[in-house]
Amino acid sequence: MSITIKEMKSKTDLKRFIKFPFSLYKDNDFWVPPLFMDEINTLTPGKNAALEFCDAAYWMAFKDGKPAGRIAGIINNRFIEQWGSKQARFGWFDVIDDIDVTKALLETVEQWAVRKGMDALHGPLGFTDMDKEGVLVEGFNELGTFATIYNHPYYARHLEELGYVKDTDWVEYEITVPQEPVEKLERLTDIVLKKNRLTIFKPKNKKELVKRYGHELFTLINDAYGHLYGFVTLTEKQINQYIDQYLGFLRLDYICVVIDEEEKVAGVGITMPSLSKAMQRCRGRLFPRGVFDILRAIKKVDLVDLYLVAVRHELQGKGVNAVLINTFLHNFIRLGITKAESNPELEENANVQGQWRFFPHRQHKRRRCYIKHLRHYGDPVKGE
């Protein structure tokens, strides 16, 4: 049995790197494919603004000549500057159930990281917090979401056998949407709006929303998330990229913006109809049928994914979250939505998890970021 590792550099290599999990999870009912085009754009310099300040390399493992695993090594230089920690990242990690293959992949990234002067390797993480992150450690029989990683149960076992330990966890909840408004939440919303002199912005169309508040929504995310695990503030170029990439596709029923008396953004919530089943049907391809699957999912849906809630720093803990959740509740009732997926929340983020107390909910998934300190390779040598 021979294991070889190959760095994937060409366009053909990159496509092969992206395709690997499609075969690994071919018969899995819970894995949600990524959009192939998004993966290309994310991993290609010139298409992903984060690659202007990140170093990245991609490798695949082959066992007896057959694809057996993949991994990306990432050094986010802005993370190092912001957090003062020389930690490299690994991401896009998928592997067969063979500890030797996993070891070969991880040792390749570890050695690369040490040559770059890094002290530790943690992950799975992407280039930024907008990318998927965390090894799934609970919830293997739950349908994945478009925004998260799904993996086989043996991933965590492999990592732990190879010296990786927990750095942080994210938890996820399934929330049952009630069929009528929640009186306590209604009262709280009224109090918060009046006390803080806030209003809910109601744009005529998406163009007005993007023009007036597109940029400000992402600067708010920088403000609200700056203290969270591993967060790196978005650059102007990244903000413009995300505005073009995402905001134009959102339906107004699935976004809520709260503004203050000076018409500045106080809080924002962004949700989307679940694309999980649509992605499974089209296998991550927009053509020939993917566009129709996605449009059908957006128009006829009873499950919604909650992508983010962000509140301006000085207003956190003052109930603005409740305003956002209550607004969504009214919209979801009208649209016939019965369930919502919270997507990952840091396990210690009690403020976020506390907002689910108004609804029936269950914690059904957990994912983990692992870390390993890189001392055993000797003194780091900077550069390649």
C-alpha cells in the first residue's frame, strides 16, 4: 500500500481537489454539496479578495494511485497581525477512513506551516469567518446546511489520535417556528424600539437596501464580531465582493435591518430559505438543472437557515436581537415556514443562544475546531 501527496497547482488539479468529496459522500443522505462555482472562486487567486493577504496551498493524497484525501493549508496574515498569534489553518479537509492517509496530509501541512514560521495549526477553518469551519462531532444523522461542513464520524478520531485537541466548539439548534406571534416577544420588541429610538427599515426593493446600507451592514459585522473566536475584520475589497456575491440574491422577507434615529444601522439579521435539498438534487452544479432547483427552493420552502445576527457593539444586550427575531417570526409565519436551522454559534455565546428561549428548540449538532502546537519539527525556517 503506497500513499503519495501531490500539491494541486493547475486549474485541472483544482477541479480534481474540489470534486473529491463528491465521490466520498456520493451515497450519504446528510452531506450537502457546495456550489462548484463558489469553490472555484474561493480557492482561486484574483477571484477571492482574501487571497490578497492569505498564503494558501492545496494537496491531495493518493493511495495506490486512487484519490484518498485532500487538505488546504492557509496562513491568514491579517489574523496573525490582529490576534498576535502565529497559527496556520487547515481547511477543505476530507479523507477516507485511513489514519495513515490523514497523517500524511496533516504532516504535509504542518511542515509547510513550520517552514512559514508558524507555531501551531488549527482548523478546519477557511480564509475568513464567511467560509465553512469546524469538524462535525455530533449530529451525523442530521441534514447538513449549505453554510456548514458535513463529515464522517471518524474525522475527529483521526485528528485526536494525531495529537490535535479541542480549541473551541460551535453548537447548532433546530428551532420550531410557532404558528402565531409570541406575546412576550411582541412586548419586548415594542419596549426595545421605543426605549432605544429604533425603527425597522423597510426598503421598497433590494436595490434600495443595497444602495443605502449594503456597505454599512458589513462594517457592522466587523464591529459586532471583532471579539469572537478567530474573527478577522473584512477589508474594503472583501466587503464589496460580498455585497456583489450575496446581497443581490437575498429576498427582503429574509433580511431585517434595524436603524437608529440618525438612520444608522443598529442591527441586522440575514436568513435564507434552506438550499440543502436543492444542492443535493443538482450535485452543486447550476447547470443544467441547478438554477431551477434553487429557484424552486427559494419560492416553496418550509425550512429556513439563519445565517447571521449582528448588533452594534454599544447596543448589544439591549434587546435588539429580539426585534430581529420577532420580525423574522412574522415573516416566517406568513410564508409557511415551520423550522429554522441556527447554523453554528460559539458554545460560550450565551447571548445568541438565549434568543431561542422563546421557541421550542433542540441542540442537534456540534462542530469543533482543533489545534496542534508545532514544536516537534524543530526551529522554524521562514520562507520557502
